[in-house]
Amino acid sequence: MKFSRREFLKLGLAGGMALAFPFFGASACSGPGESPTGKGSTGALLRSRATLPRPFTAPLTVTKVLEPARSDASGDHYEVVQKAGRQEILPGLKTEIWGYNGTFPGPTVEARSGRSAVVRQWNELSVPVSTHLHGGKTPPGSDGYPTDLILPLGQEAQDGHSPDSPSRHFHSETHSHGFKDYEYPNAQRAATLWYHDHRMDFTGPQVWRGLAGFYIVRDEDDDALPLPKGEQDVPLMICDRSFDEDGSFLYPSLDPSLLGEPGVEDDYMEGVLGDAILVNGAPWPFMEVSNTRYRFRVLNASNARRYELALDPEPPDGSLSFVQVGSDGGLLGAPLLHRTIPISQAERFDVVVDFSRYPVGTEVTLKNRLGAGTTADVMRFRVARRERDDSTIPRQLSDMTEFDGLTESRATVERGEFRFKRISENGRTMWGINGEPFDPERMEARPELGSVEVWNLDTDAHHPIHLHLVQFKVLSRNGERPRPTDAGWKDTVDLASGEEAKVIARFDGYRGRYVFHCHNLEHEDMMMMANFEVI
Ligand SMILES: [Cu+2]
């Protein structure tokens, strides 16, 4: 019988060692360069028991676009059913997934800027859910607040895991039964957003089981650019997973029913890292491309894994691999060239890759420079044919007057440090902000509607920090200029251990309560989240 560290603790077998280990074991695999499997990521590797397939044998699939159930003058109305499904992810094995419409990834929603969408989410799973549109400027009642749950029909709200848990507040929260209508005004510029589960204490396991999908906002300005379009505009959802012998997802939940005690075995409190890399749900897929430019909307939908994406071989003409045209919040003002792209959980990079730089017949691998062994590869492109290319990358992409105008002198309030650090809660190591675990009742900040604020963020491990409602600008990193990949409108900033950032945002759109949190989903579930209320 295998004891988890937690069980050892309960039995009093491990003593002080068990308390000390999570601290020092943690930092040993969180810094750059230490563990081959966790390099650049804060987390512990969970090894698959299933035989993993040879890479580059499964074709990349592009997730299908969701058709509205109806459209009228007011906007588009969608119906989505969250339910279990069975998918062949590993060849010859079936994996039970939890998915939007029973698929993983969920269907892609294509929205128009300025045209509202209402998504009716049905819950046919065995657990409560809450759906968040990441990067969306969404009214508070539709933002997928962690306790704003859709309960399965016939299920009552539960008290959560322990009597003194913040989930005691469940009874004072609003719940829906069976379904909920999420209203997305889409009063925002074109951008690659994504939607995923956000249930308090259980986001990690529920996203791991498959509750994630793309939500792409388009507008006339973006459409009018001569960037690659149609089949050459490809969303790529990258995430890591681990598989049990029978093909089912492995995840170290304390209670796999996800109805009792939340959290993961102590060995994984740093975060859960899988050893299989999936793109759009397929393990290390290949994609046949023509010798033209492609626009890839890259999303890191992993729970805890960071990547540093690179092309192998690099373009033979010596040019840099990626031309970044967009960030979390849509187009940049002007394109940026990168040799590699570091991408933390929940970040999006909109990049153009020009395959005309490679001879037809070349195989180009998308590598993860932070990975080792099975996690060093992401997917492969085969330059299979010649094709006429009408696309170009214009020197000017979008009007950034508003972005450029967000300067420190415009801010009326400066807040923080917000310290994203380990805490001890009831004798357990957890994650907190300013020493506090998440509590739905406590407001960490009350920005005024329309005001500009500077927030200071700092960390003790790798924490990708995400603010709901707003897109911000990274003003500085560690007191210096932001790095090139911090450019543009951001809703998530990738902070490594001991880093600090100063970000600036205008808190406009809606009054109400929103969260900000670490997007390492195990950290988020273990309380690294706080509220702000726009007043
Ligand atoms: Cu974190």
C-alpha cells in the first residue's frame, strides 16, 4: 500500500521532515535549471503508467467552431452541455474526459466585437462548475466567480472540505441549478480568449479533465489586416497530462470524486506536471503545412507547466523563428521578433511563422526548451507543398494610443506589494496572497470605476498572475524594463521565483466583485486568490 505524504502526516510517521520537505523540495525544483522535468516550472512530475505513443504520429485537429443555437438583433445565443465523454487520446485507449459538449478541448466560440453572446451552460457532470471567460470584459454575474456555481440538477450546495474553510460561505452565494446563462457583451477588441472551469478549490482537476476551450473575439480592424487567414489562422491549445494504464487521466486528487476534500497529495502541492504534451487534445501531433505564413494563436492551458517554445531547425536564412503579432489582449502596435517564446499558464501568444523559409519536405519541430525527455517536444510541422501566399505582416498592426497613454503619472492609486507566497493554514502548507488564503468575503482592493491603478506584484516561486476584468500593461519587471515577451495588453504576467512586476490598468467596464489569482491551478485551488471590487 502506498501512503501519500498526507497520510504519513496523519499517522505521525514523517514528523518534522514532512513539514520541512515541501518548502525545500519545492524551491529545489522551481528555479531554472534544476530538475530536468520541472525546469522553469513550479510543480512535480506525475509519470504516466500508460505507454505513451511515438511523437508526431497523430494529426493535429482544429477544434470545431460552435454554431449559435439562434441569432437575433440582440446577439448570438449558444447552448453548451458540460458532460463526460470518451475520447481516444492515446492510440487504442479511451480516456474519460469532462468537456464542454463532451469534447476536449471544448468547441471554439467565435465572437464579434460589439455583438453580445449569451452562452447557456448546462451542467450534466456530477460536480458543481463555474465557467470563466479568461480575458473577457464580463459583468460580475457572468464572470464565473469561484462560488457562483452551477449545481448539477438535484444537488444541493455543499459545505466544502472543513468547517473553517472559506467555502462555509457557499450558502450565502448565488447558485444556479442545472444551467446558467453567461452574458458576454464582447465590448472589447479582437483577441484570443479562452473559457475554462473556475470552481473554487477544484479548478485544477476539473480543467485537467478537459473543461477548457477557445473563445476568439474578432473585429473589423483585425479582419482588415493582410495577416494569414482561414486555414492559415490556427488556434493551438498546449497542455500537459498524465495517463493511467487504462488511458484514464491521472491526477493526484485527495478525493477523486471532487465532492469531498479538495486539494492534491502533498507531493504535488507545487503543481501537477504531466509527461504527455497535447496540442488541441492530441499527443505531440503533426500538421502538414504549405510553404506559406501561418498565424498560430498559442495558448498554454496547462495547470502548472511553463514552456519555452522554439523551432527546430531554426529558419535556415538566419531570421528569428516567430513574429509576434498579438498578446493576451489582442494585436500589438507593431510586430515583434522572437527566437523563443516563454509562455506561462493562461498566456496567449499570437505569432506568425513563415514556412517559406524552409525547403518543401522539411520537418520543423516545435520544441519546449524547458522540457526534457517527453516534454521537450510539442508538435511537428511538415512543409508538404507549395502554395501562393497572399498574406503579409504589416509594419503597423493596431492603434495603441490607449495603451501608450497608460503611464504611471495617470494612476490615481498605487497598490501592493501583493505578495504571492507560501502560507501555513491549519498546519498545512498552502498558497496565499499577503499571507492570507482566499476568502470570498475579503476585499483586497476597491478600485473606482474608470480609474487607473498601478499594482505591484511579487512572488516566492513561479506564479503566473492573472487579473479578471482588465487588460493591463507591464510597466516594469524587477525594477527594470519589461522583457520583450511582456509586450502588449496582458491579463496574465509570468513571474518566476523572486520576481516582481509593476502593472497598470484602467478598471472600467463594470462595478462588482472580481478575483485575481495565481494561474498555477494547484496554487489557485490551494487558496492563492483574492478579490477586488470595482466601486
Ligand atoms: Cu502560483
